[in-house]
Amino acid sequence: MTDTILNVTLKKGVIENRDTEILPPLVEASHVFKGDEGNPFLAPRGVFVAKNQLFVSDTGQNRVFIWKNLPITEGGYQRPDVVLGQTEKEETGRNAGKKVSASTLQYPSGVWSDGTKLIVADAWNHRVLVWHAMPTQDGQPADVVIGQPDFDHNEPNVKGIGATPTARSLNWCYGVFSDGEQLWIADTGNRRVLYYEKIPTENYEAASAVIGKSNFDERDYDNQDAIWPYSVKISPDGKMAITDTQYYRILLWNDWKTAFTQKADAIIGQSDFEQNGQNQFGLFPQAHTLSWCYDSFFYKNGIFVADTGNSRILWFRETPSVCSQKADNLIGKSHFNIGSENLDTVFGTEKTLYWAFSIAIEESILVIADTGNHRIFIHKLLI
């Protein structure tokens, strides 16, 4: 008999949902990872993997962990090689319990690396930090700050709440992505995505262009653009996905370069730009609906979506070209019509995803930040 968890195959077999649709497993047996046994994760909201290194934003404890090798260990714990944001691996205070500096973090979220450079969205300090060479020491200061004039400032849009945004400022920035040369920042609080032709090498550099606004100082918004852009991802062939959390949707462009001048080509989670219903106002989720989505990741010809509010990861075999397209498969639930709160979670969520915020893929390795369960899943993809 096939044993399953999270729609993961533990032996050979397939999963049959309660609507009698047969869903082939997406991943093999998973590895559960909880960080340092003496001081484990607390609500990790960002994860990335590059050159077999694992990067985790341990958001609830204001630090970023680095493992030089993917931690596949018995027991699910391993001490990190480097911790950023704190001078000691066991410390957890906002800005290390001090004033903001090049070495501190406050609610770090999105993280990106190519195995050499490291970029972190330091969300509650309203800045993005860049290490141009991989940090090797605990509490190592960043090389460059984006969004603030120097490392000693951390007000939204530099001048404080209510200040007009500029090409140099940030406000609640939660997401970052790069191709190793260019940089995209989800400037969430300013309801826009900033684009840099080159990863900045000097503090407080201005963005090259803006997505979602007609100019850098615009504050008005409408439902044709991202209302709360939490994550931005670019595929190897140039597609763009912006996760628009408050409108329960993913905005897709066939070519990211067109996003400066035109609206999205397709939408995951809603039937058109006017709609904004949680699970499209349905009582239960479906294969084409979303609830509090926070991330996505392109893979081969398709895309994975972190449908966080429904505590599941959706898989689209082909990146959607039409609105409200149905997902082909999922991880985290036995079928498409079951949400976060259900009979399987009455006595705990240990055997399921719970508010998964972030996903990352390298080759056949899929890593999921299972935020509500304070852990990371490391899977091997079967597709």
C-alpha cells in the first residue's frame, strides 16, 4: 500500500483525490529541516538555494542563516555555518538589540544568491542589503545598502511614514530577485517593483525603471497593477511573475521588458483585473483559486505558486497564458478543494504544510519555507 504525506510519494504509487481525479506525485520523500537544534527557526519567510548552499530568512528572529551544503541530516537539525543580522547564532533581537547598522536585520524576508553574491530584503528596515562576496563570518556587515542613504538610517522612503517615494527609496520591501547582473525589488509598501540594470555597488543608488507606476514618485494605484507586490521572479526565458498578495493573484508577463509599458498578459487566481476575491469568493479553494499568495518560482516550462492562505503549493505544467487557469497538481493537500483549516489539522499540522511563504528550486531540488510550522522542506522533484 502506498504511504503518502503532502502529496509526496514514500513508495511507488499515485494519489487519488476525493473528487476521484488521479494526481501523480510531484516529489519524492521529503526531508524536514528545523535549523539549529538549540535555537530553531521561528516563522522563516524566505528561502533560496544556490550551488547546493541553503539560505534561510529566519524572519521571526531577525536573522539570515547560511549552510554551505544542503543540510540533509538525520534528526532534522544542523548548526548553520554563518548567521547574519546577529553577532551570535543564538541572538534574535531586532537590529541585534541595537541601532540599525550594516550588520543588523529587522524582519528579513526575500533572499537571493547565485552562490557568490547574496541579496536580502531587510523589510522592516526599508532597505535591501547586498554582499558582493559570500559572507564567511557571523554578523558580517553588508557591502551595499539600497533604499537608504547609508547603513544608519531605516525610515520608510527615507524621510518617514507618508513621505513621497523616489527612485532611491523603499517602503516595506519584501521580495528580491536577480539573474546575477540585473536586480528586481518588490517595493511592497510603495506598491511597485523597482528594476536595476546592474546590481548596485554603491549605497543609495537610484533604480533604472519602475513597474506598476508611471513614474517614481507616484502614489496612486488601481487594480490594473499590483496592489501589494510581495515577490517578483524572472524565468530563464524572460517571463515575469509578480505575486500580488492582497488581490490573491499572480500577474504574469510573457516578456518582463514589456511590464514597464503594458499590463500583465495573464493572471493566476482571478478571472480578470477587476476581480479580487479570496478563493474567488468561494467557501473552499479550487484548482484555479488563491488565498494570500506570497511567492512563485518558474521551473522548466511551468511555474510553482505558494498559495499560502490555502497552505499548499500549486503546480502549473505550462506557465498560464490565460486568466484563472487551473493548476495541474499540488503539494500540501490531498486534493484541490481542501483549505488550511480542516479535519486533518484539528490536532496539529505536523503532517501538512501550514502557511508556506517561500519556494526555491535548483535543478531537481525544491525547497519550501513551511512558515507556520517553523521549518523547511527539502524535496526532490519527480517532474
